[in-house]
Amino acid sequence: MSSEMHTSGYRAASALVNRKLVLQTAGGRTARGPSAHPRFFTGFATAPAAAAAGLVALADLARTDFRRTGRTADGRGKGGMGSAYRDPVVTGDGERLRFESLSGCCGVYTRLDVLAPGLDGEWFDEGTTNVDINPALYTALTRVGAGDPLRLSVGPDDLTVATLDGALVEKRVPLPERWLRGLAEVPAVAAEFEPRAQLGAAEARAFFQRLQAGPAVRWVLPAGRSLRASTAAVPGAVCLPAAHRLAPLRPLLRFARSLRLYGPQVAAGGPAACSGWELDLGSMRFWLMLSPANDRGFSGEGRLLDDLVLAPPGTGETPDAGGARGADRALIDAGLIAGLSAGASVLDIEAVAARGGISPDRVRSALAVLAGSGRVGYDCAEAAYFHRELPYAPERLAALHPRLAGARTLAGADAVRRVGEDVEVLSGERRYLVHRTSDGRLGCTCRWWADHQGGRGPCKHALAVSISEPSFAVSPLPALPCSSPAVPAPAILEETR
């Protein structure tokens, strides 16, 4: 996967001085347009110790490669900020601040939502940017106590703006495509989740005390006030792949009111799946999301691809009133929805559909387009999308889906044709047959399908068929997101071991 250097220029280094935390910003888009150093909020964090601990947890996650336990993304020990560390992405919507980050291995996503009760101050703008979390600030944040007032500024404060002469503090870090693709894929995966279990504060701490780290896949499901574990999937269970990846939650348990678990629908004995773990911190929420395996990132899940290429169910080949079809129409709708959602804290699909005069299915397809370009996130606690635009070059975001680009190339080269009940795709010197599987998906004779059986999204040949032969590619039954090879039949355990 390609990677290039990304440079962030800050007016100054973020600092915590005299109980005043100034988080410097770099780049992004606001309600007023692009901004080199947006200023979102100035006021107080009403729960300073929890807010500081949440930012420390984000920083720890961003520099951790969970494939090498106890090591950072660049191979150094956890004690130092490595060169591969990427600053959090922050979205301010006029009510709350959302800090997002992805682990160095791209297999764990986390978000700290500082809600309206957690902020007391003045809003200046809305949008998304990077904020500087540097080693000196990290150390200072670890020393914030519960009784310490914390004045918070997201963006240059008045003093900074007035005194700096334009010199910048620059950070240059590698920005891999898989990191960007992971941030784009996460909302589509999370949108498939449903709440599965909730533990009180004491029960959550007891669960973590029993929990043993390791790469094994376990499943957990409600059992009274607690959870019981299974070695394989059972209906209603939440997957716990590689339990050591829950480590960022441990320092925050002292602030937690409850722990909520989220996951997709699973069948008995089914494959490993993604899962969501949310700590309710009162005026904040800390959200952690796991990929299905310790060595697997979110970037290759392909959950968006069917939505990006297919028309909503039932549309077939019939153009709408404007003459647009399938993915082209979704692109048009995405522009409409982006305009309608500007300034909204969350995106209500039914409300947006009514305002735009389009169907909810068209809204969902358009949201897939927006997610694919990093322009929306998903909040499971509110079961709603939220608007954000990643503060990176648009050309980088446009190239996040190489399988889709390959499919469009094949479709444009007339490489797709019907062969009896199947469809043949000529790719290079090879011919592949795309067929419909027993569960309604499009299968293929290529190596990708043989290796993943649709568990990481469709191959480029199936996508090319969806583009060129939409009548053949009738809406498939939705695959469980982020699936892995099946595991043995369930064996219920009484404790998490």
C-alpha cells in the first residue's frame, strides 16, 4: 500500500500552561470554507481529568501497532512518540467535539466525543481539522487531576493569533492509503451495528479484571448483569478478537458510568466480526472499534463497495427523472445531501430524505459515497451519521478504492459479457466467471474470491459486472461486515478466560 509524507503546519505547539490547554489546529474545512488554522471553541472542560485521560488514550492508540504488543507503529517502545504517529482528527459541530484516531496497525478505531454538557464556553466555527498532540503536551495531560480546572481552546486563542509572526511548527508523517481507507470504511461498518449488551461501572471493571490478553477470538453475550463468553458465535453475541486491543479503555474505567457493546447480527458458528465498545463517561463518550483479527486492518474490508457501485434496491436499470442511473445518481445525491447536512450535528436519514425530496434508500447510497470520501462518520450511540470532512488532500481521498477503480476500467473496456447463466470478465490474459452464490451474493473464479469468499467485499470482477450488467447484479443479500473464515461450533464458557 502506497504512503507519502503529510505535512501539518501549526501556528505553535499545543501546550497546557497554567491550567489552560490550547490545542493548535492545522488545515481543514469549516462552515466558512477552507481554513489553515480553524478556531472552533474556547471555554472550559467540565470534566477535566476525564477529558485529559481520553486525549492520552487517543494518543496511545495512534502510536500503537497491536500486531506487536507493547510496541509503537514504528517499532519503538510505548514510552516515545514515534515518527509514524498521526495527530487526531477533530470535528466541532457547535455542540460537541469529536476526536478520532486509528491505531498504527489500522485495526483499532477510537473516538472521544466531548458532549455539550462537557463544554462550557463559546463556539466560533464548525468543521474538521487536525490537532497537535506532542510529547510535552502528552506528559502534561497525564498530570491533570480531578480537581484541576481546565480551560480549553480548540484552535489558536486570541493571544496566539496576536503575537505569532506567521512562523509554523511543522510535522511531517507518513500517511498510508490504508490509514485513510480505514477512516473511510469505519462508518459503513459501524452503521451495521446494534446495541447488544450493557454493563454498569462495577460490572465493567470486573469484566476487565477477568479478561486475559491474547490474539484468540472470543465472543461475549449478556448473562444477567455480566457477560459470559463463548469460543464461537451465537446469536446476540459480540465478537472479541484479540482482547489486548481493549487496552485503551482500561485507564478510563475509573470515570465510566457504563460499558455498552455493539455488533452486527451473527449466526451460530459464523465468522469473526467487527465490534464496538463504548464507555459512557457522563459528559463524554469514548468509543473503541475492533477489526475481526489482530493482524487485519479496516482498510481492506470493502464494506462500501457494493453501495458505491449499485443503485438502491428495486431501481434496476431505470433512470430517474433526471436521467441518472445507479452510482452516477448516488454521486449527484451525495452533493445534495452534503449541502443539506451542513451544520447538522447528526444526519437523520428520514429527515434528510424529506428535505431533499428523495427516498431514504437514495440517501443511504449517497451516504456511502460521502463515507467513501471521508465526509461522514457514524455514531452508534445516536444511531446516526455525522458530517465531517477529513483534512487531507482531495486527490488522496478520491483514490481510496482501487478495486472500484479497476472495476470501472474493466467496464469501460467492454470486458464484461453474458455466458449462459453467468457473466464472463476478461482481465488481462485471464477470463473469470462471475456467478450468483446460494446466499445471493456475486461469486467469482478469481483468487480474491477463493481467499475471502466475499468476507472482505466484492472483487473487482464482480463490481465490473454490477456496473455493466445491473440486471444480473440485482441487490445481493447483505454480507455480514468484516467477516473472517468460520470458526468451530459454539462451546459456551462460564467466564471470560
